Amino acid sequence: MLRHLRRSDAAGFSGLLERHFPEENRLLGMRPAEFEHIVHRAFRWDFRLIVGLLRLFGRRIFELFVVEVDDHIAATAFVVYLPKAGYIGTVMVDDPYRRRGYAAKVVTACIENAGRAGRPYAILDVLTTNDPARRLYEKLGFRELQVGRFYVREMGPSDARFSAAPDGANIRAFHRRDAQELVRIAMGALRPDVAEVTPVEAGDFTSADFAAQVLLSETEAWVIGPPGRPRGFVRATASPAMAAANLTCPVLDPTVSEGDAQQLVERALGWVQARGAPRVVTEIKGAPPRAEATLRAAGFVPSIELRTLYRGTAG
Ligand SMILES: CC(C)(COP(=O)(O)OP(=O)(O)OC[C@H]1O[C@@H](n2cnc3c(N)ncnc32)[C@H](O)[C@@H]1OP(=O)(O)O)[C@@H](O)C(=O)NCCC(=O)NCCS
């Protein structure tokens, strides 16, 4: 039976995640008990009310499906509604239920729902080394959009300098009115086919607070440049569900000096250090050479490679 995730599924769902995403869990340092607590909390009445109201106004945020077999969660997948695409994630099938078509079933449900929600595309990320999943998606008609990679930076005692990092003259806190200009800079760096499927929108910069509230995480963002005329952006997030903190891939206008770019990233690393995270993870897609060089210079090293795949939701 295909249905939505329920509050009572939290423990089973978290257990499946722990067993079936070992590489990502090692990288991110997943904390199952905290994760389970967050899933429970996401079913709280006030969050349900907001999600319900948004749906009433035609704005769907996400759906999480499970396939239940004999009172057991056999398969799961979520779909998050981005402007042009349904982003599909946590596709997993528990061992005893594999090769029975459950993954195909739950992914197809996500694609169909994305289509019904008016999204012309479905997209997802898969590790390059994950042959079974790549075969599954190929069979379902997905094609490659771009290659990405996680970058990791271990935080250590020698990083004490970050805690004293001053407010650089050019670095300041992000403000909502910076969003439009950042959209322009970020879109300018995308290949046209990538921009068609995953366009950047103001909400990518401004809506992190609601997500952080649901996920019980802390988040903060910084920019380079005067108010309303930002030239660079980065956001850091720390969640109790994971040991590793997250940095967004820095958005950098070509006019930004390498010194300013470094200060921006160091500012975020200082914030991460103050929260005691042992590691920071960021994901770079489509290999923008500028951001990659800046992250490497700040001590990040390449880790797992992944591929973003896409297909149309019609037919
Ligand atoms: C990948 C995964 C979701 C597949 O689940 P599944 O229910 O076994 O997949 P399905 O039965 O729906 O398979 C549909 C098709 O995918 C392909 N496929 C699935 N598993 C495969 C495997 N181990 N080897 C080769 N092809 C495979 C086949 O083409 C299959 O069709 P067929 O059985 O008629 O040959 C499952 O192995 C899993 O949970 N893995 C761990 C978590 C994970 O990696 N998730 C993907 C994250 S992107």
C-alpha cells in the first residue's frame, strides 16, 4: 500500500536511513535519535497548519511516501516541490523487499505528483558508485543533468583563528533585500539547460529560516558588498541531527577579489567552529571553478561524487 509517512513511522524511517545510506551517514555524522525527534516534531500541529495553509493556496512544499507491506515500511521516497522540478530524495527499499518493483513504484508516485503539482521536471541526486540506483533511474527514463561533488573540511584545534575573525570591512550579515541581486549572480553562473530545470529563486536565499525551525537547526548567512548590492554569499547551517555542519556552495560574482571570497568563507567557518561541529560539508554542482578554488584554499578537500539526473513529468 502506497501512503504518506505518519508520525508513528519515525523510528522505522530513521532506522532505514541509517542502514541504507552508509556513505552519506559517515560523511554527515547522522544522529538517528535526534533525527527521529525532528521527524516527530515535524508532525506538530503548528507546522502541519502552515503546510496545510500553503497547500490551500496552491503552494505545496513536500510529500513523503512510504510503501507499507505487512505492517512494515518496505520503501520510502520524498518529493520537494522546487519552482520547476520535483526533487526526489531518500529513495530506499529495505533488504527483504528488494527487486519487487517497490522503488520504481514510489519514485513513479513522486514523478506523478510533481507533474500534478505543475512541475515539468523531476530531478534527483545519486552517488556515482551506486550502480543499482543508477540502473533503476535509467530504467525510469532519467538522464544526467550535471555532476557534483561533496567537499569536506575537518575542523581542528589549529583553527582557533576563526573564532577571532573580525567583521571584515566587506562582509556583513545577509538581508532579504540582497536576494534578487544574488539570484542574478547565481543564474549567470548556470548552464542554460541547468537553469531551465533548476532555476535559482529569491526563496533559495530567504526561506532557510522556516526550514531551520522545522529541522531544529541553526543557520546564518553572510554577503560581500553594500546593502542591496551583494557580490558574494554563503550560508552555514548546523543541525542536531548531524555532527557535520553544512555550508552552501558560495555564490561569487566574478568581480569579487579572492581575499574577500576567503574572508566570506572564513566568517562562516568561524560560526561553525563556535558551534563545535567537527566537520563542514558542502556540495558543489556543475563544478563552478571559482567556488571550488575558494573552498580548496579554505582547506576543503574533495569527497564523494554524485550525479544530478532529471526527466520530464509528462508521459
Ligand atoms: C536502489 C534501490 C532503491 C532499488 O530498490 P528496488 O525496490 O530493489 O528496485 P526495483 O525492484 O523497483 O527495481 C526496478 C529496476 O531497477 C534496477 N535495479 C534495481 N536494483 C538493482 C540491482 N541491485 N542491480 C541492478 N539493477 C537494479 C532494475 O532495472 C530493476 O528492474 P528489474 O528488477 O525488472 O530488473 C535499493 O537497492 C536500495 O534501497 N538501495 C539502498 C539505498 C539507495 O542507494 N537508494 C538510492 C539513493 S539515490
